[in-house]
Amino acid sequence: MAHGVPTNEKQQIQRVEMCNITKCFPGVLANDRVCFDVNQGEVHALLGENGAGKSTLMRQLYGLYRPDEGEILINGRPYTFNSPADAIEVGIGMIHQHFMLVPTMTVAENVALGLKSSREPMLDLDKVSARIRELSQLYGSIIDPSAYVWQLSVGEQQRVEIIKALYRGASLIILDEPTAVLTPQEVNDLFVTLKRMVKDGHTLIFISHKLHEVMAISNRVTVLRDGCLIGTRLTSEVTRNELVKMMVGRDVRQLNPQPLKSGPVRLEIQGLQAMGDRGTEALRGINLQIHGGEIVGLAGVSGNGQRELAECLAGVRKTNHGTILMDSVDISFMPLKQRIDSGLAYIPEERMRDGAVREFSVQENVFLHDHASPKYTHGIFLDFARMRVFASELVKNFNVKTPGLDTPIKNLSGGNIQKLIMARELSRQPKVLIAAQPTRGVDIGATEYIHQRLLQQREEGIAIFLISEDLDEICVLSDRIAVLYEGRIMGIVERNEATVEQIGLMMAGISMTEAMQR
Amino acid sequence: MPPEKEEIAVRTRRFGSPGMFFNALLPLAGMLLALLIGAVMLLILKVNPLTAYAEMVGGALGSVSGITQTLVKATPLLLVGLGICIAFRASVINIGGEGQIIVGALAATWFPLTFRMWPGWLLVPSTLLVGFAAGAAWGFIPGILKARLKVNEILTTVMMNAIALQLMNLLIRSVLMDPAGITAGTYLAQSERLPEQSWLTRLVPQTLLHTGTLIAVALAVIVYIFLWRTTIGYRIRAVGLNPDAARFSGINVPFNQALSLTLAGGFAGIAGAVEVLGVQHRLLEGITSGYGFSGIVAALFGGLHPLGTIPAALLFGGLLVGGDKMQRAVQVPNSLIDAILGLVVLFVVGSALWSRRWAARRQMAAAKNQKELG
Amino acid sequence: MNDVFQLSVVAGILTSAIRLATPYLYAAIGEAFSQRSGVVNLGVDGIMLISAYASFYIVLNTGSIWLGLLAAIVVGLLMGLLMAFISVTLKAEQGISGIGLYMFGLGLSSLLFKTTIGTVKTVTGFQPVKIPLLGDIPVVGEIFFQHSLLVYGAFLLVPLAWFVLEKTTWGLKNKSVGQNPAAADSLGVNVDRVRYVSVCIGAILAGIAGASLSISLLNLFQDNLTAGQGFIAVALVYFGGWKPVGILWGALLFSTVNAFQLWMQVLGVKIPSDVAIMLPYLLTIAALAITINRVRQPAALNKPFERGES
Amino acid sequence: ATPPTAVPATEAAPTEAPATEAPTVEPVEPFRIAVIMPSAITDMAFSQSMYSALIAVQTEMGGESALEIKYSEGMFKVPDAAAAIRDYASQGFNVVIAHGSQYGASVQEIAVDFPNVTFAWGTDVNTFGMPNVFAYTAAAEQGGYINGVLAAMLTKTKTIGVTGPVEVGDAKTYVDGFVQGVASVDPAIKVSKTWTGSFSDVALMTEAAKTHIAAGADILTGSSQSVVGSIGAAKDNGSVLWFGTQQNQSSLAPTLVVASQVYDWSGMIKEIIANNKAGTLGGQAYVLQLKNDGLKIVFNPDYALSAEIKAAGEKAIADIIAGTITVNP
Ligand SMILES: Nc1ncnc2c1ncn2[C@@H]1O[C@H](COP(=O)(O)OP(=O)(O)OP(=O)(O)O)[C@@H](O)[C@H]1O
Ligand SMILES: Nc1ncnc2c1ncn2[C@@H]1O[C@H](COP(=O)(O)OP(=O)(O)OP(=O)(O)O)[C@@H](O)[C@H]1O
Ligand SMILES: [Mg+2]
Ligand SMILES: [Mg+2]
């Protein structure tokens, strides 16, 4: 139990200070004498590249880790958190980067978990449900407490996370990259909610890689790099570029891709229909053509069929109807393996789950698709020498930061895993590349790098289908933008033809003509 | 990363760092603790633990007969363990070793009796293959049920053990029953003795040590190469570590799961065949001797690594042999040895946590130093 | 063959099946508690053995069946603590710890039996209790309502376990630590403690399963009395999809077929006895293969939990 | 075709028997016997029958100073047993008894290396033609026959249940004899048999016995260490009678056990000791029979068996001994 927690009434958190926090993991010093503080009613943003130590710092405040050194003061009094229970007790809540939900349980069960019930030892989910409705209405739209978490969209899941914290009476809420998985509309909704929470007296710590969000919502910004504190600034007194420099240690270039003359159609989708995981119709007749040397961006609120579309193209989901042509060859019924071999590359959205084998080494992950290619085998035997040459070339060319080729990939940072998967897919000289959320959760430096690579591939004549919920990314990179809504394409526009707002309207189901008029 | 540094990383991984020495000490400490508790039990039974343990060590290692005996026991443990390595690497839990050994032994009894005119150079390898095939078939059934119908393999392999046992009961009291037992009216539950040319060659006279041990070691190397140097092994490991990523890479996940269970069954089948051809020279009740279970322990002790399973099987075999010797020497009930062995397993596996923690602590210290230096 | 369909035979089969299912129900439902929290305990058979011994020893020496049952519970608890310590606190590979526990239980029970009792003896254990009124119903009463208390207990355990697992706050914690321990941990649920309790409940029930053999159904103890029933119980958890009711169907199927094959032998139906004995195993596999509704195992099953290892 | 007791087995030429060296047992040194058994010495069946016989002989000879006994129990793994046999032989035991038919091959190999040690193994009749190997077996069908005769005369429901493990070895021959015995009294009596497929599954054995009882059997019998479960079931029922084999099982249900066929290995052991001391280290096969007192029908004094039935039983014993009745295994 936390020391000195008032026995009866939960105190209001006025001020939190973290002093000289040091935290070491095997092989990394994740936090090196970091100081951080936050005051009541403030939104304090925490910035840094992948692996800078942001999550680690916050997990210590939430009692998930114990600092090796340093002190945590709340309202001036030192506290030791042995577990999240202690942090929850003093009124701290945390929305984790990777949601901490049990998919096989309902919303109400997830919220009630770990709490005393009014009818102890029995559950009283009705009471919990009522309060969930109340809270969700107060801070946005209602969430069905009896829905299973696996049935919810990512945005809804995040709201469950927020409700979980509010339900426990948290007055300080840590949000670890809450916007990484949200659509622009959802981000807006979230910001409305967050502002409302601040007005109600809550204190927020906000982690993000997106500078405009940080500029928009925070009062102060703290930047970490390599586990060390770089500095804390008032948001009003700092510029974007200054922040980038603090984070990355250099300037980051703005991309400005020039239009290209596109080649012949390489990927053609005709009348594609498919079912979703929940047994409903997810795709209701998709028609789309992508030319070589062209990036087509697919915009849309998550859950409108993006994942299903990507999976149908990649061959891991059954289509009900329609055809897919690659270089005029019908690949609709080709098994996955054959599609890969004939030039389709796919960067899955859930890269840790679907794109890489965590325990495999960097080198082994490079050959997930091509381990049986005659280039790297003698009969059934793998040719390590040649594999090694190729893998180290790839790591070098794509600037993947890894201690070695034999390091298990799980020890790499998110951005570097992403780069490696990218490297793998692009090195196969595909005809068509499907990139789903290629920069989700990746820091600025790595994002820049990945974007450059995509443009480079475009120049080489590859047809690229970019599926992203980050509208900025889509608008910067795509030659044409298709908007997906409820399993249908609402319209396809040239890059400079439509504004972000117009695309946003189409994402909300407004027809193209109507949207373009507004 | 400069190449030399990478080289070093590779080398330490391959040949072990000084830290591994301590990692090896911890399981030994766990074992000592178990033996200490065993010593208390011995004292209660009014037996001097020092004498008892001296007999145990001596029994396993102190003589040619002890050492060969250890090797003879380690052989089926290793063979079953190799199959377990393959299955568990594919994330398939094979509890069916007992049944797979039985059918391997059944096939390896039937075959030489049927083709008793074949010369030894032909009969021995083909019998081993037949044993492999029979075990593989027994592993294939839960494999295909898992692949096609998603039936949990723990359930099926447990049930298949019982089925195999009854199959043996059925055959051993009908077609495979020793005709001599029928003539003499004893109706013993054993088969006829196999033709002599089908026996595995004895390596040391007056002991049971046979060429099966060498075969097992050779197979361990082959399984190592199979798992880490071939495309099939690569796929099996990928399926075990992350079926989703494997599927997204075009790997047929159910096929590889079924394949790994089939291979696991095959290795247990060879173990059964080797027991018949190398040790018993006929089929008997109790042919499995529980190797189907202890093979799992050996493989897990060996870190699910075929080469690691070799010392693990030897350790386990030695404990069993030494335990028997101790029982004979100090006349304690056999079950005491079982209980002590159980404790050894528990404490050795429990000590793994500290090994991991020590390794982590060393790495942390290294990280701090590096930071301070650079 | 026609005999098989006589009412008395059907009644006999069902009565037998209910008796035979008893130890499986206790042990498998206990294992479900443990597995739902993420811990596979393969040592059930060992726990059953040593508890069977303990309860038998106590009844033999005190004559009190209740003290005997208590002994089984206490010994089961101790074995559960040992398993939990190794697999939860020390985060050891659960498969090996379970097999170690099995070997330990097998060896120790036989050792103690030999040193403290020495030869097979019988005791007067839990006697059949005819339930008033219900027990007097012809046929039905005989089948269902003339059993010993531990048999009734096994069947009452099904709704009780269902209630605890599905309707209580603790049941929610138990499920969450087996599905996503990191999430439970982040809400202040003490993952290790929930797993300790779950493993111990499982072990206590395994202990009662042992007692149901030695002081209720058989009323004697002998080396390796369970003859591998604990492993069948683990398999039944998979059959039942980690649900008490599913386990009930599995245990009833298995034991009904077993009772059926015994009756076939008694009635002299001409099939080899070995084939008859295979039947329950074959049919259990077949039943699972043809039922389509397959439950996913708890996501964190067999995975030790350590904070920060996402 | 039961081989007569203690005849030189066909392969063994009796004249060749004397070993190279006369037994060196000095009178002060105890005679040393080691025994290897497949199950526990407390199994109430096969292993226990041998162990009790050894203890009985030891007592008769004057305790440990006259006869030293060492045992290895639970040796169901043959390689372990082989190691034990070899170990005992090399420790200079006079007699090593391998008490299980599965040990035959091991005995055959090891005996060659220890010409001065007597090996005895069973149950079988094969001495492998070796001068230092005795074989032994029990004609379980004979006692089975007697039990069958008694049971047939006692049954009221004309239904008798047999609970067996696996239909092999003496579990089979005993039951076959039993069935013949019943049929000799009244062929109309129904003898139904169940096999559990396991020597150790007490729970299934119990349920098998309960099934017989539910099907109308008023008398049960059966073989293997798991029949303790059947006896328990008979006892729970309270009025079902039991016939035992291998061991005297009266203590398990004092009012319900009518009689047990008891394997008494002590006569054979004494004969082996005597032979060994006289320099005959092997070459013979022993068969426990009613005739040579190796098999005994032990009536339970606590069960009031009517004199008439008991007389019928004793007549059958006499007939078998006299050879007027032959029982086929
Ligand atoms: N549980 C852990 N075990 C070992 N190392 C860890 C662990 N968690 C974090 N690290 C390491 O600590 C460093 C900081 O990680 P942290 O999660 O705090 O980064 P972050 O700033 O949140 O990055 P991101 O933007 O990718 O979320 C990384 O180098 C990471 O490898
Ligand atoms: N057990 C671990 N050992 C070493 N590094 C780890 C471990 N667990 C996590 N990390 C590293 O810690 C950092 C932060 O981990 P986290 O779980 O926050 O994922 P992430 O990489 O930030 O994911 P995302 O790309 O979704 O932001 C990552 O660099 C990850 O690789
Ligand atoms: Mg983070
Ligand atoms: Mg991140």
C-alpha cells in the first residue's frame, strides 16, 4: 500500500513531481536521472523518439515499475508505488499505448475488474453499466456496456480505457500515445473530451509523436531523448522546429513529392465483397485501379473495411465476390504464398502480430517469406552465408538500428521493427505494395525515413496502396485518395483536388459531390 | 555496427559466455536442495543419507555397468525428447509419447517376426523405419484432428495413450502372443523372441549398451540440423512462435502443426523400436517404462534443443539408474526414489527464474557502465 | 445384445456412470479453475494420489470420514501451494512443474503407504445416502439419489463452480488473469495472488477427487490408486472448453461409455474386451471432433506473468 | 499337460549340473537371496506372495543370520531389473530370483556370466538349458477349478462374476480353471467375465465388480493387484461372496471371502536352497501345484462354509492331485 494515503477521502492531486528517476532494463538505461512535474489542471505533453523512455517513465508513476533510483512526490509527500493498485488509490489513471483490455470480456466486466462490487462477492454489473453510460455520455457518446471488447472499434476501446480511469476516480490521467490509432474525427472527439476533463479539474499527461497535437492541447512540453531529460518548455514559448530538434537532435525535412507520370494499371479491384470478423458484410463492392508509379491512399475511419480490404488483397481473407487482378492476372483465388511469389508485398497493420516473429532474430525475420527461395537454399537446407550477406545489406541500407543480426527482433524499438519489415517487403522488388498503417506509433525520424522509401519505390514504378488513418500522411504522400465508408468507396480524388476537411466529410459518409460543394 | 563487434556477439551466443557457467550451477543447487529433502526422508527411514547418495552416484557413474546402464536409459529419453523438441517448437503439446512408443514397439515386433528370413543389415534399418512410421501414424491422428478440426491435441494425445495400451493388450494376447507360452499353458503377456539378426549390436560385452544409443545421438544432430538449418524446420519454428505472422508469410500453419506431431510420434516410435530391438528383444508389457512422460521432462530440461536434450537425457537417465542402485544398496522402498526425483524436477525447473534474473542483472550493470563510459 | 436396452441395464449403466464421473468432476473442475487463471497443472494425478492416501490414513486411524476429507483438503492445499510457488512465484515452465509434482505425489503416497500402513486394508468411508422422497422414485431414485455425499458434492460443484466463475468479482479476476494478465495487473489486480488462489482451489478439488476414491468409492488405498485418472481429468478440461457444464458433459460421456462397455462385457457381448475398453477414449475424441463449437483456450495459458513483458 | 514338479526340465541334462566350484557357503555366513519383483511387496498379489514366502523361509531357518534377503520392488522396467539382477549376482548372492516372466531374457544373458550363482525366474518353465537357472510357474488353473466348484455350489442366483485385468498369464489360466470348475458342477450357471485392461486400475475394477453385482452375480472372483477393488465392492454390498487367488485375501473382507488359492513359494524356495547347497545350481523347472503343496486352498475360518460343500471342494482337490481330474490352462 502507498505510504501516507489518507484513509477516508481521496485527496485531490495538486502537484506531482518525479525527481531524478533512473530505470534500467537488461541492456538499456531507459530513464537516466529524469525529472518531471505536473500541476493540477495542466496538460503536460511528453515527447521523444521511439525508445526514448516515455512509457517507462510513466509506468513508474503508475506503479507498474519501481524506479531504480529517484523519488515520486505527490503534493510534496514521497510515495512508493508497489503496484498499480497503489497508484489508483491516490487517483492516478493510465491509458496504455497498447490497450489493457480483456477482449473476451464485456465493457462492463472490463471496467468492473478489480473493483469492489456493491454486492460483494457477487458481481453487480447493472450498477456498473449504469455508471458507464453516465460517464460515457458526460465525455462523449454512449458505449454499450454489454458489448464485448473485441466487438469494439479501436476508438471505442480507447474510450473504454478512459472510462476505466474515470470510474476509478482518477484525477491525474496519463495518456500514452492515445492518438496513434485514431482517425482525425476521433482525435477531435478525444480532444473535446480531454478539454472537458481538464475543465472538470483533471490533470493530464499526454504522450504523442504528433507535434501539432502537442501544440494544440498542452500547456507544457517535456522532451526525452535516449532516456535523458532534454528539457521542459511552455508550449506557448516553443516552436515546432525547436521541439523536433530537441527530440531528434537535427532538423527533419518536409516532404514535397512531385507528380509523376504513372504507368499501366498494376492492381485492379473489381466488385470486391467480403465478410468481416463479426460475420457482417465488411466490403460491399470495391472498385479501384492503381497504376505503377502511383500511390493511392485509402482514407477512412477505422472499422470501415480497411483491414478486410488489405487482407483480401493479401490473400488471408476469403472474398465472397469480385476479382483482383495484378498485372492483368486474376489472383482472386491464388493462395497467399503464390501471391507473394508473384510480386505482391504486404505490410500488415498489426506488425508485431502479423508481420514479425518476436522471438526470431533480425535475420530470421528478414526471410519470413523467402526462406525457401532457391537464392538462399540448397535443396531443403538454408544457406546461412548468403542469407547473412543479404540481411546485413538490408539492415545497412534501411538504417535499421539493431545490436546485431542475431538479436531477437522483440528487443528492437517499434520504429526499427517497422523499418525492418518495410525493408523486407521492398527488397523483394514487388509489383504491388500494400502498406497498412506503415508509420503508426513510429517516431518522427523513422516516419520521415519510411515516407522517403515509399516515394522512392513509387519512382521505381511500383503500385502502392497506402492504407492509413493518419490523414496528414495520406495527403502528403498520395497521388490519389480513395475514401472508404462502410465497405464502399465514397469517391476518389486527386491530391490537390480536395481539402482535408472535405475528405473528412466523406469519411463520415457524406457523398463526394456533397462534400466537394461544402 | 562494426563487423568485429557483431562477430563477437555471434561467437558468445554460440559458444557460451562465462555467465553460462553460473547458469549451470543454479540447477545443480536446485538438485542439491531436492537431495537434501530426500536426505531428511532417508533419515526418517533410518538410512544414512551419505551412504545412500554415495551408492546413487556410484551406481550411475562408478562402474562400466553403471555408465552403460545410464546410457541405455538415456537413449529412449533422448529419442522421445527429440520428438518433443520438434512438437513443442511448433507450439504443439505432445503428451502422447507413451502411446507412440507402444505402437512403435508393436510394429517393430511384428515386422522382424514376419520377415524373419531377411538378413540383419536389411532387417534392422527397415524395422527402425517401420517403428518410426507406426509412431508417426499415431502422432498423425491427433495432428490431423488439430489441423483439420481444431481438436485440442492435449486431449487427443492423452486419450490415444490409453487406446494404444489396449491395442497392445489386444495384440499381445492374440496374434503376437509367444506360441511357447501357449504351449506351456502360461499365456504370458509377451511376444516371441525376435530373430537374432534383428537385434541391435551390443557395444560393450555383458552390458545392455547397444547401437541404438549411437543412433539416438546421430538423430539429435539431425534434428538440430533439421530445425535450424532447413526450410521445413524454419517453418515449424515460425509456426510455433507466431502462427499469425507465419500465416501472413504464406506458411501453412495447420500442415506444419500436423507435421510436427507426426514427426514427434515418429521419434517416440523409434524409441519403442529401439527398446524392442536393443534391450528386450521381444515385446513385453510395460515396454514404455514411462519414457513418454520423462522424455518431455528431458526435452524441457534441455531447453527444447536437440543437442541440449542429450545431457538432459543423460542426467535423467543417471538419476534413474543411481536411484535404483541406491534402493538395492540401502533397501529403501522404490517409491522414495520417485519422490526424490519429483523434487529434483520441481526444484531444478524452479531455479530457472534465478538464472534469468542473474543474466538480466548482469546486462543491466553492463548498460549502466556503458552509459557512464560513453 | 438386446439385454443392453433393458431398463435395468440402462439404470445400471447410468448409476455406474455417475459414480465413475465423480473423481473426474472434482479434478477437472479444479483444473479448470487453475487453467482459467493461466496455469496448466499436469500434477493433478499426483495430488489425487497423495490426498487419497492422506484421507485414507486418517479414516483408518480415527474412523472419522470428515477428518479424512479435511486431510485430503489440507494436503491438496499444500500441494497446490507447492505448484503455485514453482510455477507462479518462480515462473517455471508449467508443463515440467506439473510432471514433477506428479512424480512427487506418486512416489510419496506410495512411500507413506508402505511405511505407515504396509498392506491393503479397507475402511468404512462415506456411505450411500438415500435422499428422502427423491430416492424412493422407482429407477430414477436408484440412479440419481442413492449415492454417497461426495458423489452428490461432485454434481453440486458444477453449478457452484459456474456461479463462482461467472457471477462473482473473484471469477472475473480469475478469468482476466488467464486472458490478459497485464490488463488485470494494470487495474491493480494482484495477478500472482489470483493465480495462487486458483491453483490452490484446483489442487484442493483434486485432493477431494482423491478422497472420493479412497474414502468413498473404493474405501481402500493402494499404490498408484488413480491409475492416471488425473491425466484424463486434464484432458476433460479441454473437452469442456474450460466451462463446468462442458466438463460435466465430458465426464458423463466418458464414464457412461465406460459403464456401458463394462455392461457389455458382463452381458457377454462378443467383442474383444480390449476394444470395449478403448471405447470411452475413442468416443471422447470423436465427440470433440464432431462438435463444432470450439472454445479458444485462455490466451495467457501456460504463460508466466512478469510485469513489463508484454 | 502340466509338467510335473521338480523334474529336470527337458533341456537340462541333470548330470551336467554340478558347477565348477562347490558352493563356498561357510556355516557361519548367512545364505543370501535377492529377489526382483515387478510390483510392490505389499500388492496383496503376485509380488507379495513371493516376499511373504521368503520371509516365512527366513523365519523357519532362524532369521537374518541364517538367510539374508534383499529385494528390489516395482521393477516393471526390464532394463532396471536386468541391472538389478546383474548387480545382485556380482555382489555374491547365492540365489537371485527374477520374479516376473518379463525378466527371462535378462536372466538368460546374465546367468552365463555368473556360473556360480543360482538364478530362479518365473513364471515360466524354460531354464534355457542352463545349469544355473531354475524356472518356476504356478498351475493357477488348478486352484481356479476348486474355487469354481465351491462357487458353483454356493451361488443362488446362478450368476458368477469374474473381474480380471488383461487376459494373459495366470490371470487367464486361473479364470479358465475357474470356469471349468463351475461347469463341472452345473453347466447352466452363468459366468460372466470383465477385463479392465490394466493391472492397476482399482477404480475400474471396483466398478466392474459393482456391475456384476447389479447384473445379479452373488459370487465374485478375479485376479491381479487391482482386485482389492472388487473385494471392496463385495464388502460394500455385504452379501456377495469372494474367492481369492495368489494371496490369502480373507483379511480384506473377513465374512465374505470363502476361500483363496494361495501361491506358496516357500517349499520351492527351500528346495532351491537345498539344491544350491548340494551343488545343483539349476536346470530344473518347478510348477506350483496342489499336488506339491505349492498351491493351497485356504478356507477362511470366519466364513461358515457348510461341511458338504467343503467336502466337495476337498474331493476335487484330491481328484486333481490324483490326476483323475485334469484342468486345462
Ligand atoms: N520491459 C522492458 N524490458 C526491457 N527493456 C525495455 C522494457 N521496456 C522498455 N524497454 C527499453 O527501454 C527503452 C525505453 O522504452 P520506452 O517504452 O520507455 O520507450 P518510449 O519512449 O515509450 O518509446 P515509444 O515511442 O516507442 O513508445 C527502450 O529502449 C526499450 O527497449
Ligand atoms: N522485453 C523487452 N525487451 C526489450 N525491449 C522491449 C521489451 N518490451 C518492450 N521493449 C521495447 O520497448 C519499447 C517500447 O515498447 P512498447 O511496448 O511501448 O512498444 P512500441 O515499440 O512503443 O510499440 P508501438 O510501435 O506500437 O509504439 C519498444 O522499443 C520495444 O521494442
Ligand atoms: Mg511508449
Ligand atoms: Mg510507440
